[in-house]
Amino acid sequence: MRAPRTYLWKSLSLILSVFLLLSGCGGKGPESSLKVAQQGLLSAGLSADAGYALIGSLQHGGSLWGVGKNERLYNWNHEQGEFSTIRAVAMADDAKLAITAVDADLAVWNVLDGRSLNFWRAPDKISSIAIGPNNKYALLGMRSNQAVYFDLEKGQARYEFPHKAEVTSVDISGDSRWAITGSDDQSARLWRLDTGALMHTFSHSNQVKTVALSNDGALAFSSAQREDAVIWDTISGDAKAKLSYRYENFTSARFSEDGRRLLLGTFRGDIYLVDAVNGNEIGYWSAKARRIWGPASSGAVLDMAFAANGEVIAITSDGMLERFKL
């Protein structure tokens, strides 16, 4: 039966109103977008200068992309002829080295020519990775309630950093002084990398999913799931700023090179830029969904970086690499 015109018009008006309301919400959209995976991503990482993107896709394994020319450079998988299930990746700050992880196995890659340099096995399944500034060590967050400071040349752990639950997020400061580990035990912990000693424990009221350190090691960031997000002073261990995003799920964080700004990515595809000194918001963008409805209607921000041309580059779990204007 055909709907009466008045009912049909009211229905269309309601749909249009909802669409306009939704389209008016959120931050400014991307300048451009590139699809780097058909079905979405398990993991992704950007180099510090946003020149490279490393991804672990749902169905087609790992690959390295050149962001400047929007091109796939290499396909990286752990077994020849197979697509690896890569759940954790990392790019070195100097963009010369990359790591992919499949369960407890990690592969070290040369970014310049695509060669595999080493294959190692970690003590347990790897959840998160950060590569040290000299590319000799990597910090591995693991499901076995610890992180390890791992020698990439010898294939063995130098230090173990214990928690009481899975370590979900890790980072290393650019001066190689500090490591930070975030865990489902509702804490983030700051460690000295010269001795392996615990310096501070940052307590939260829920599982800690995202941590970051500034290049100079002066500031740390940690956030709990839908709870508090805090910028910390690494020397005193005191909170410098508590951010006003209590009900956000932050999935990624990165300080600017000078440590004065902090990028934050969320589970629903929003990106915030905050002042790292006082925590005030100074920028806000929203990733563009691949579809209006369905599983690709939103994507978590897996990583972000500041590009030299003044853009912010972000990569989302629905397989999109997006450029935003600062």
C-alpha cells in the first residue's frame, strides 16, 4: 500500500532533519582520504613525520605505505604465501625501521628497501609496541601482565616491567630516558630505561588503554576507558592537567615534536588537539566514515602524526588514511 503523502513527507522530513543534525555534529572533516584496506585494520602506525603508514589489515596482512604519494610500497607478512594476522605494529621515529607482531612473533623490517632484518619471539603475545630512538630496543606490551624492553639485535629482554593485568599501550621518550606502560590493572607506570627502575605509578579508575611520552621526556599522558585523561609531570609525578573528556575512549595519543601540543584520537573517529601545558582544546576534527550505516560507519583512530606541511595525518580502523588541515 502506498503511504499517504502527508505521512511520506513527514517521514522524509524527519530523515532529513536527522541527517542534517548528524552532519552538523563533530569536528571539521578531512581534506582528503585514502582507502588502505578493504575490510578494515587490526593495527596501524605512522612514522613521526607522517611520511609512512604501516598497517595490519583484517584480510590482507601487513603493508607499508608512502603517505606523500599515497602508494603501497611493500607487503610484509611473516610467512611466505600467507596473509599474517598482524595485531601490533610500530614505526621508528627516524622512519628507518618497522616492526610487525603476530602473537608472540615479531618481525623487524628495513623501511628503505623492504628487507626483513630479524625475526624474534617475545616471552608472550604482544599487544603494543614502541621502538626506541636508536632503533636498538623496542618496548613490548604483552598479555602476560608485563612489558619488556627488548634488544632487537640480540633477540632478548633487557628489562621486565610488571603489571597486574595485560599491558595495552606503551611508549618511549625521544631522549631514551623513560618508558611508560598502560595496563588493564587501572594504572600507567613510568620506568627508567637506564636502570629499569619504577619511577611513578599513575592511578586511574578504569582500564588504561592509551599512553604517550613527549620527546624530551618531561610530560606523560595516560587515559582510562571512558574515565580520566591526564597529562603528568614525569619528574614530580604530579598531574599537570586533567582533560575535560571524561566519557571519551581515547585510542591513540601523540605529542608534537616540541612537546607543547598533544593529539588525541578516539574510538568514534574524533581527533582533538590540546595544549600540553594547560590541557585546553585548540583543535577538533572528525574522520570521515566509509559508510553512513553498518560496520564501516565509524572507525577508531589508531594513530596520528604531525606532517611537515602543516597537516595532521590519521589512520582509522575502517581502513582509511585521512589528512586534516591544522
